[in-house]
Amino acid sequence: MASTEGQAEKDRNLRIFAESIVMVALSTVLYFTRIFTFPEGGSVTFGSMTPLLLLSLRRGARIGVTAGIVYGLVILYLEPFIYNPVQVLLDYPIAFGALGMAGLLRNKPIAGSGLGIFGRFVAHFLSGVVFFASFAPQGESPVLYSAVYNASYLVPEFFISSVIIYVLVKRGILKMYI
């Protein structure tokens, strides 16, 4: 009996691992389907965060954060923008890992998505204030500049992801997934 339960647990973990890999890969493909790219980084895509948000909503924050960290490292490898080691941590594994916080609100998919994207915003915002203050126009507060700059692509990303998730919820598609 114990070996059957142990095998079932191994099978479950393997399914979660495979699902996580697929969602990271799908997010990566969608990351390169850009609507608009900003000069110093950040872009509006066709819902690149949605697969990670869905994974987090289905499997919880721990799995979502882990997949987000992996995704952040994939993006770092594919399109590195390295200014400082702490900036790299904030802009890649921490920012994308924060998307997994959507799993904290599993029964409220839109609010969960908002929480995850807000977590990403906070990481990019801090990076902007600390490491990219020199990009702010002369006389403009680096805090305001970082907030506006990062919100200018993350707010549209939130709306795109929310619309996709809303449609999936309304059509009942997520019931089989979440």
C-alpha cells in the first residue's frame, strides 16, 4: 500500500513538473510576441504572463513562484540586461517569481493575477529607483519616473492577462484547469 501511495505522489510531482515546464515555455514564446517594447526594457505582449498566472492559480504560490523564478532566469539568458548583480536579482528571478503570488488568491483569479503582477511591479520599481535613477529626465523624481515607466507596460499586461483569464473563467474552461 505504501509503495502505491509513494508512486502516486511521484506521478503527481512529475505531472506538476511537466506542467510547469510547459507553462514556462509558453510564457517564453508569448514573451516574444510583442505589441510594443520600451527602450530601456519592458514590453507589452500578447499575454506572456498568463500561463504562469494560470499555473499559480492551479497549483498554488509555491509552484508558481518556482516556475516564475525559472522563467525569469530563461529571460535573463535570452535577453540579459545586466547593470548590477542586485539589479539582476530584482529584475529577473524576483520580479518574475512574484507572479507566483497569484496562487495566494486561487479562488479569485483576477485579483490573484493583479497580486502577482503587482509583485512584479514592486521588484521592477525598486530596481528602477535604485539602479536606473539616472534614466529619469533632469528634475524628475526617480521614484515617479520608475513608477510611471514600469506601470506603462505592466498595467496593459495586467489588462491583457485579466481579459484572457476572465474569458477562460466565463466559458468554464478554467474549471477543469483550476
